[in-house]
Amino acid sequence: MSEVRVESWAQLNECLYEGSWYQPHGRFRSPFAFRGLPDWRYDRRTSLNRLGGRYAQIEDDLLRNFRKYGSQMESTLHDSWWNWLAMGQHHGLPTRLLDWTFSPYVALHFVTTKADLFATDGVIFCIDFIKVRRYLPASLKAILKKDDAVFFTAEMLDGYARTLPEFDAKVKRDGQESVIFFEPPSLDTRIVNQAALFSMISSPERQLEEWLEGKEAEQPGIFRKIIVPAVLKWEVRDKLDMANITERVVFPGLDGLGAWLRRYYSPNHLLEVDYGTERYLARVQRFEGLKMFVTLFQGQEAVRDAVLTSLPQSQWWDLTVDCGVEVKPRPAHFDFVPD
């Protein structure tokens, strides 16, 4: 898997839109789906796998009971297990699905949505769904070809298999373990605004990243990782706000509105910088590339200016005095707020 740690907003955009020119249509149409995480170390297994124990054996039980107890609340799913699977993923049911988006900026939103993780490197995973599609069995390729489609829908998958065990068995019989991407139904405006897409592998026990690593040699570029340095998150977040990629849009409704206002009006320009023996309140003055220029305060007195940067794996460094520091965004214990 290729990996790049970007050094600027401009380079980040170049990486996100890399390979998006599609000559047959004469249009910019990216072959990548995107998945953004605010911490590069986050567990990337499915929520089903993270249950532990006999998780693969209880997958069908989880979905069956979700369908049983949720049927009175949702009468628009047309009795499709695939629609119920999408609804379960959407509402926190442990499933083998992983969330993706067509939108690189929606992925960036999820990299920068948690202010308490601004001091930690984020990551965007990019998967080439065209290259992934080459590993589908002929029977699934035929379904896509019939509808001239790139992704599956619940209706297409219903015609292939009614349940997950049936799907797994048919794929296995047809030749090889496969990954599919399918578009969820427009259950609500949140799914629509997030340009949501789900991936699923034909085994509850296998993990997508493991499967992709096995294909990398024969399909270079099938999967890549973009590291967003911690120090760049402030700029990324503000520019996403300027582009109207906010909680208010990504999570339509009062919850999203409240989350946007809470974050937007929070003092993200204030930090705590810990040198081990001394701790300072810092006020951000400006950014240049991967350098954060701050003024350090003790009490109400400005002590000195400093230039901070974040190194790989979220290690912060004060370039002014050449030493490592710990940075905490939005400190809560300082009574004094500098102008």
C-alpha cells in the first residue's frame, strides 16, 4: 500500500484528486472511494469484528433481531436484507460493512471533526473501486454489466442472494473471495449529503485491508493512504468550513446544527504546550506550511514566540528551541484568554 504524508493544503488536494481524469468520458471522474479517520492509529476492522468472541457466528442473529425489532419503525425497506443491512450500519449495528464516501472533502471532514484530536495525525484511505471490481466473480460482473452500473444497489443484490450466508456461499462457489461496493438506499438526507458508499467482503471473518494487501502486487495503486499531519488540521478545518463542508451539512438536522455551532465558536486558536518542566498557554498567530507560529503565555504575561511543527506519528517539536513538546488543543483549565 502506498502512503504519502502531505506537507500542504495544495498537496493534499493534488493527492485527493490524483488519477481523477477519465479519458473515455472526457470528464474528471475519480475511481477512488474515500474513508477519513481523525487518528491514524484507529482500528480499521469492521464493527462486527471488533465485537470479538464468536462474532462471525452471530452476524445473522444481529441482523435478524435488528430487522425484527426495527420493523415497526421502518416500513420503507421493502423487506430487503440488504436495505436492512445498510440501515443497521447507519444506526450503529455491528456489521461487516465499512463506510466510504465519493467525496474527498466529506472524508476530510471526518479527519478534522474532533477538535480534541487536532494534535494527532489523521488519515484518508483511498480505494480504487474499478480495480477492486476486477476480482468479482463472473455472475456479479454480469449484474453490473446488465445495468451498465459501477456499484451495486440493494435491488441488484437481492437478485443475486437474499441473505448474507447465501451471498457468501454463491461467491465461494463462483470462484474467489470478493469485495463489493454498494450504494445504500436514500434512507435519510444524512446518507445523501455524505455521498455514502459501503464496502463488504464475502466473509465476515476477513478484513478489507488484509484482502487489499494481497492484491497490491498484481494491482498496484489499488489502495493508498494519505496522512494529514496534525499541524495541518487547523488549516484544513477552516477551509472546509469556507467550502460549507460542516456538521450542519454532513449531519442535517438539529444535532448537526448544534455540533457545528459548538465547534465553530470554540477557541481552536488556543493550545496548551507542555515542555515537561514548564507548561504554557499558546495562542496561534499564523501558519506557514507545516509550521505553526504561536505566542506562549504564563499567566497573563506573554513569555516568547515559538514555531511548532508536527513530525510523523504525531510527534510535536518546537523549532525555536529544538525540543519535543506535547500539544493539547483547546485547553480548559486556563482562566486567562489572551486577545
